[in-house]
Amino acid sequence: MSSEENVILNIDDACISYGGDLAVRNVSLQIFEKKITAIIGPSGCGKSTLLRSLNRMNDFIHGCEQSGRISFRDEDLYGDKMDPVEVRLRIGMVFQRPNPFPKSIYRNVAWGPDINGLEGDLDDRVEKALRQSALWDEVKDRLHESALNLSGGQQQRLCIARALAMEPEIILMDEPCSALDPVSTARIEDLLFELKENYTIVIVTHNMQQAARVSQHTAFLENGVLVEYGDTEEVFTNPKNKRTEEYVTGRFG
Amino acid sequence: MAAQSNLAWRHKKAAFFKNFCIGVTGFAVLILCLLIYQVSVLGLPWLDAQFLSSFPSRFPEKAGIKSALMGTLWLVSMTAAIAIPIGVLAAVYLEEYAKPTRLTEFININIANLAGVPSIVYGILGLAIFVRFFQLERSVLSGAMTMSLLILPVIIIASKESIRAVPGSLRQAAFAVGATRWQVIRAHVLPSALPGILTGVILAISRAIGETAPLIMIGALTYVAFVPEGPMDEFTALPIQIFNWTSRPQQEFHELASAGIVVLLLVLLMMNAVAVYIRYRGTRIK
Amino acid sequence: MKTVKPRYLENSLQVVFFMCAAISTITTVAVIGILAFETWGFLQHVSIVEFLFGTRWSPLLHPKSYGLLPLLAGTTLIVVGASLVALPIGLACAIYLSEYAGERARNVLKPVLEVLAGIPTVVYGFFALTFVTPILRTVLPQTDVFNAASAAIVVGIMVLPMVASLCDDAFRAVPDNLREGAYSLGATSFEVTTRVVVPAGLSGVFAAFVLAISRAIGETMAVTLAAGATPNLTLNPLESIQTMTAYIVQVSLGDTPAGTLTYQTLFAVAAVLFLVTLCLNIAANMIMKRFQEVYE
């Protein structure tokens, strides 16, 4: 990995368990600024759990415990001085299933900036976020209609716009295309290409083509253990580990 | 960033709001405790064998709830005998036989709305139909039929929900071995739905035990110094006796009323416990 | 193969079951028929204008007068007072139950709510008279022995469990991924609750409020015991009043012969009571249906 890359998140020896069951075991990896990092692996391998620990969404799950250190710009993400609300407003998230609020399209995007009292013109912010998520042209004439009337793919792009409107430093995406059809998936992948210039994105996916297409770095997780982490090209064309090779070539999983 | 500047204030608001909700909930529980405390302190000294085995009297120290207790027993037994079969069978019809026609939909909506009709309106109905039109007078039978109409919607709704929760695969399996519809219902649907039905029935019966207004409407006497011996006898009931004592100005009668309330609440609490137990066993079996 | 069994039993059973289901409809028809019939008789003697807009209700004492407004005012006082108690407290309890309470607290509080909901209304009446009224009279000495405020507070406590558990149902029907979406945008629990969960469950909350109001209108024993028997066109909650339901009880405690005008007033008042609560219940059921459709 080249030296010009800045580490924004440093995960050091993270273990995460639910009610005693270890879901993530001693994972250490670094997330680089303005890059897309993909986390791949078979279902139930702990990739979503790991992702959710990066903006403290696991705080809401009873019995979820965590050890090791995760630092965000050299500050302990789980330190006493760190406010989980502030973590989440700086590190946004897009979920597996589109989850727009039952409000208008406009209110969905404006909601985060509004409650957080972000400066600047709200209308401009909403338009910018919707343009970035390539939804603007489809919805600009019906901004005040319910977001629930949008198609699944549009709803997911709306959720991306909702996260973008906060201008977060990192966006976490938890299998954002798993509930979508191939056409909508392709649109979101195009969108990721556009975003990688300006955003740090961590995306969990079980779709290897997707990981190969959009990311610069790829981490392969199996049974909660980080098997391999490196440049995406390396991981897919010349994996160091046999398990990784079997997985990326589709021999198991 | 502008956002951070107000974060502390937002956290304060959130903490305040959480504590507010906890406080209000605690307050509601406190009121329940106060109510029970108030009633127990006033009533427990009066609660003895003499109180349970005496008829009402003008003299507080001689008064008791024998006729009221027996009246309630008569009333509730008859109400149960009338309302449970009708209610459960109505639910069976609506869930298992009825086709989704306009009429069925109307009956369903109608039942939902009947559940919300004030109890005193049922009392008026009982007065006009059972007491006056059928000339059943102020008998246990009139009371039981009025009460049955009142609790029928509750039984039907609970039974319907319980029957609907029985998986369709169970019915299909029984049909596939050549059972008739009634055989399927009797052998498979009703047994599976039983815990839910029983819970609903117990809650409905509890309601019948505690209802006062409809009984006053049909004229259940407030002074009855005998135990009913048949369905056509006049009667009084526990809540009526409590109402009567409460509405007198003397403190002693208020204390008698509390003692009556303690008995009433104990009966209801027991029924509730049985319902909880059945529900617990029902969910465990599933 | 043996002959096909005759299906007489099956068919006759179905008829019996249908009759059982039809009883509910017959009940409704009977209620409407009887109320309409006797109210019609009543309106032969008293004009509907006097009945609905008259300001004096005195059907038992001379000079007789049949203006419903005092009873309506009494009922309104109770409903407003009970709503002031039950709606905010019930809503706050529901928010606590669905958003903050842990599993263990829920397991304790839900049965407590059920017990509270199952306490007979006559007990609440007793509580009003022997507990709430003395407190009110200590704090505000001008309070009458029988007063609307005491009854209203107790009716509020009575409908509170219903409000709390219906609102709780509505909030728990809001999918968790909406809460997660809001938290991931940097919202606090207060913002998630008040700006996502409560708005999303709003129709359920409205339905609960409407049902609570309907229950308060039809409540009988607590108001009979604690609010008094004075048809009084007032909005002062510290005075003695009479509600529609309490009037019906008052008349039926005496022995009123059928066919008299006084007997008919029972049905006229009950008709108004029935119509108002029926409209509210239908409205609540319609709102409730809408909120069930949103997430299915």
C-alpha cells in the first residue's frame, strides 16, 4: 500500500461478541482516506458486525461487547471523551434494506442536517446530496411526495443521499445492493465510482464482482477472522492465502 | 463544525426526556399502589368470616356480602354458560366457514364496534328487552343475558385471533386424510387455539364480574337479604353492593365498601393470574 | 367404497354457527331499534331543538325541562379532564415502554398495566370519592363534595392503561431499521423518538386517543359516585355536575314506569351517548386500519 494514503480508521485487535459468542476475532486493519474499502466473506462471517462497530451502531444491541481499540483520526472511537452521537454524525451509514423515513423525499434528506443544526442553506444541501446520489433528475419535481412511493433502488439511493447530506467523513455501507435488482445495483455501483474521489467508503458485500469493481482495498473475513487484507487487485488476482483464493474464485462460500 | 456546539445541549434534552418518561411511568405505578394501599388500609380490618357470611344490613358491624357474593357467582356462571359457547362458535363461523363477503365484513366490523359501546347502553338494552319485553323481571337470567351481550364481542375477538393463528398447514393435513370441516375444527383447530381462547374468555368473565352499570340499569336490587335459588330469582352482585356502600355518607360504610373491593380485586387478580399462566404455558408449547 | 356420508350434521352445524355470529348483528339492530323507537316517542313531546339546544335539564322536578346541554357540558368536562390526565401520561408511559425499558422492566410493567385496566370502574369511583376528592378539597377549599375534577382525574387514570398499551403497540410496530437510520445520522434518542418513532406511529396514537375519549364519554360508575347529580351548565371543574351516563343511572335507581316521558328520556340520552361513541369508535377503527397498512 502506497505511502501517500492517510489512515482515517485504525482497527487494532478488535474482538466483538454477542452474549458470549465471538463474532469478530482479533481483527486489525486500516481504513484509508478517500478510498473505497470492501469487506467480503461468506454470510455470517462477522463483516456486518465489524462494520457496525465503526460508527457505534452496536451500542444498541443488548449483550454486544467489544475489546481492542478502534481509533478514528487517532482518537479512541470508544473512549470516554468520544460521544457516540458525534461519531455517527461524522461517520454515516447505509443499511442493507432501504429504510427511508415515512416522510417526504425532501424531509428524508434534510432530516440529518436539520436535527444537527448544520450551517448553510438546507435546500442547496438537499439538492447537492440528491445530485451526488444521481437521484435528482428523477425526483426534482416531486420532492414533497412520500419517499415510500419510490422504487426499492430509488429508496436506497435516497438513503445514500440522506447520508451524503451530512457530509460525513466516512460512509459505511452494509450490503447496500443485496435487496435490489441488477439494474438498480449497477446504478449504485456507478454512483460509488463517482463518490470515491471525495469520500471514504467502507462497503460490506458478498458480491465479489462488486468488490473487485468498486474498491481499492479488500478485506476477506471468514468466521470472524481477517484472512487477508490488501489492494483489491492483489487480493483478487494474486491472493496470498489459499482460503482467499478459493473464495474469490468461487470454489466455496 | 456547528453541530458539535449544540451537542451537549441535545444530550441534556435527551437525558431529561428519558428521565421524564421514566418518572411518569413510575408515577402511574405509584397511583396503582396508592389505590391498593388505600383500599386495603380501610377494608382489611372488616374482612373476616362474619363479613363473608352475613347479609347486608343497616348496621355496619352486622353487614356482609353473602348475598352479593352468591349473586355474583350465579350471574357469572350463567353468563359464562351463555356467552362462551356462543362467542367461540361465532368466532369459528367467522374464521372457518364464512366466505369473505360483504356480509361477513359487516359482521366483523360490527363486532369491533360493539366492543366499544358503553356498558350502560347494554344495560338499557337489557332493561327494554329482557326485563320489560320478555318480562323476565329483575332476575339473574336477565342480568346474565345482558352481561352476555356485553362480553360477547370480547370473547369473539379473542377467539378469532387465536383461531387465525392456527397454521393453515394443520387444516390441510387433516382435510387431506378425508376429515370433514367440523372434524378438522373439533380435532385440530380448537385444541390448538384453546390457550388463546381461554385467555380471552377469562378476561371477558373478569369484565362481567366487575361491571356495575348494566346491572343497575336492569334493576339488580341493592338490598337483597337472600341468596338466589334459581335463574328467575332477584339478586344483587358484588360491585352493586360496593356501589351502594360507597354512595352512603357514613365512614363505616365506606370501610365496608373497601372490604368488598378487596374481595372483588382478589377474585379478579386470581383470574388474571390464571390467564397469565395459561398464556405462558401456551407460548411455551409453541 | 362405502356410500358417502350424509352431510346433514355438517350443514346444520354451519347454520348454528352462523346464528351465533348473527347475534352480534341482532344486538346492534336491537340497540338502534329500541333507542330510535323510544327516542321517537320522546320527540313527540319535546322538540328536537329544545332537546339538543335547551340549557336546562330537569326531567324529574317541576318545572320540567329537557335541554341536554347541561349533561353534555358535564360529559365534556369529564372528557377534557380525563384526556389531560390520560393522554400525556399514557403517551409518556408508552414511549418509556417501547423505547427505553429493558426486557425485565417490560415484563413487570405490562402485567401492571393489565391489572390497572382490569380494575372495575366502581372501584375507581370509590377511589375518587374517598381519596382524590379529600385531597382536592384540602388544596382548593372551594371544591364541592361532588365535583367534576375528581371524577375526571380518576376516569383519566382508568383509561390510561388503554392509551399506554395501544400507543406502545403503535411504536413497536415501527420497524427498528428506521430507528437505526435516524441514529446513523447522528440523532439523539430524544430526536429519534420524537421525530421518527412518534410521527411514524402517529395514526396508532390518534386511534388510542379517540378510543380513550370514547371510553371516557361512556364511563358511568366513577362519575356517578364522584361527580354528582346536578345538571349544571358550567365549565368549572370544581362544581358538582351530571354526565349523560350518571343521569341514566340516577333515573334507573328509582322505579320509573315504562311509557312515561321520564322513562323515554333514558333512551333519548342513551341514543346521543350511543351515536357519539359509535362515531368515535368507527373513526378509531378506520385510523387503526390505516396504520396497520403502512408497514405491511
